[in-house]
Amino acid sequence: MTATRRGLDRAGLARLRAKLGAHVESGAVPGLTALVACGDDVHVEVLGTPASDDATPLRRDAIFRIASLSKPIGAAAAMALVDDGVMEVADPVDKFLPELADRRVLRSLDSPLGDTVRAERPITIEDLLTFRLGFGLIMAPPGTYPIQSAEAELGLMTLGPPWPPPPFGADEWLARFASLPLMEQPGTTWRYNTGAHVLGLVIERASGQPLEAFLRERLFEPLGMRDTSFSVPADKQDRFTTAYLPNVETGGLDVLDEPHTGWWSAPPAMGNIAGMLVSTLDDFWAFVSMLLAGGTHDGEHVLSSGAVAEMTRDHLTAAQRAGSLPFLSGQEGWGYCMVTPGPVDGDPPVPWGFGWNGGTGTVWSSDPVRGLTGIFLTQRAMNSPEPPSHFVDFWDGAYGAIGV
């Protein structure tokens, strides 16, 4: 399936603005920045305010916590090292993280931590990128299984929201993680999130640089992503939005993180590409545009076209896709740290493509069939796997704005 080159319809964009404006006017979403692109036709909306109690109009360069939209950026950094010949996706992780050699694996998910067997093979870099390392999110209440309780006691923050960030650095995090057995044999099962945490440590060890320094050198500076970071310095905090979490009892919004004194107000002890980057609409669009251009930006190669192709294709087996339900839909695949188009009968659903969502209220998808990209940044965190109504309205409006 190939994309049809079309532009955007002005009347459709007006309907999109009205849909999004209704969520801001109701107070459900304090502010938002949104981008819809079809071919070379790019449209941006900026609505609302940086906080519920701040009447200042939101700026286009407002800074948002992008949560799991950090993951594809981490995958791109790893593929830059592959392009450089520093590592290969088939490399065992213990080449760079010897702490993870000779893994033990739980005999079953509900086994006590001492009931293990030997791992049949090492974890590979590709296992991290595809979230098949043998450890990750369990779709059950916390504490249901012994391994969940052990992970929580160690403060690893991989089986739920990544905040507050752990107070210890990367070496300590790795030592704690290495003390745990895997949940399944490497390469067999898709489980969300933990692979990205470990991938960040591989990038540090393989590059010989702190994670943010490498991201800045190989991605942020070449792409002009000036405001993407693991923290927000004092001179930028006037553009940093307040983050909110819906209160299911009151129906209102509770403050999740405040700009000036919150979790992102100072550099973290450990950089975390699983979910702790902040960014702006235009910064993230620069990253997405590079992927859409096959790895180039302003005529310069940031990634090879082969690296982009591997990032954005499905790597899961049919059984692994089935096991990812309900986290992924049956029509989605998984590439490198992001969702990708999966097998479909007939016309693909909407939204459909490669991209991902962030739990702080962010979403991106690039549809390779219809040629549409949407990026939507809000301050309202998600409290359910189901897409919130403003996400649904964004995608309805975005697809409705594709010109004939």
C-alpha cells in the first residue's frame, strides 16, 4: 500500500479547530498544541493556556512532558549507533551490560523469585528495541505476582508510570534490575516498557557518553530540537506547562507535576528514554519529519534509510501480537519502541500507522497509506488504555481534513 499525495481541506481544518476548542472551553484540557500534515501541507493549532489557573495564552513553543513519545527517540539513538558500526541489533546486551549476562528466568509468571531456569539465550539489542527481552508490564493489579512486588520494592519504575524518577543513577538502577529474574525467555513474549529503560543504559555504555549528551549530539542538534531534554532549565520554565491527572471521583483535574519545582525542574539522576523527555510541537515534528524523509533532515543524513525502515516495520509474530492485547490492537504491530501498521483486511482503521502515545496526554501517528501525520500534545494525563475523547476528536478531525 502506498500513500496518496493530497493536501488539507480548509473547511475540514476549521472543524478540527472547533472540536479541539470545545475540550479547551470545557476545561477538560487546559491547553494543547496540534499538528496535522498531509504531504507538504502542514497545519498547526495552539489553543488554551499553560495551566488551569494561568490565563496567559499558550505559545507554539510551549514545552510538554512527552512521556512514551520518548521511546521512538531512544530507538533512533540506538540505530545511530548501529549506523556507526558501534553495535548491531543482533548483539547480546551483555556485550555492553555484563551485569545482564547469564540470566535466570521464572519457571512461570506466578513463581517465587527463586524458582527459575536458565535463559536459553542472551538478551539481544533487538529484544530491547522490540520489547521482547523477557521483562515488562503485567496487565494485572500491582502485587498480583511476586515479580511485580520485587520490582516495586527495588524502585525500578518500569511496570507503571515512570514518575517520580528513581533517586539513584544508571549503575545502581542496572545492579538492582540485574538482581531480578526475567519473566519469560528472551525473544518469546512482547511486554511493554522495560526494554526502553535498559536500552538507554546500552546507549550510554556503547557511546561512552551520558545519555542526554549522546541524544543531543546525534539527534537534537542536527534536527534543531533545542527544547528537548530530560529537564527544563530555569530560563525556559515560563514555557513549561503544568501536567494534570484526571480525578475519577470529582471529574476534575489534579496537578501531577508543577513546572518550577516538579520532577523536571532539575536534571535527573538517570536519563530515561522510556518516558521522561520534554519537548515542543516543532521539536517533535522535526524528529518525525526526519523519519518520513527516510532519515534525512535539510539534506543531511541523520539516520540511514535502512535504520528507519527497521524502526517502522512490524517485528512481532502473530502469537506475540495476540499476546499484546489489549495494549495493542489486533491491527497494530510493533517496530522499534513504537507501534507500526499490522496486518489488516481491507481498508486500514484510523488512526493507523507508525508512532505512539504518551501517558501524559501526547500522541503521534504517521499513516503511510493516506499520507497523514498527526501530533497532539496536551497536559491531561491518560488514566485508561482507552483513548480519551479529545484524542478521538483529534483523529476524527485530522482525517476529516484530508483533501480530496
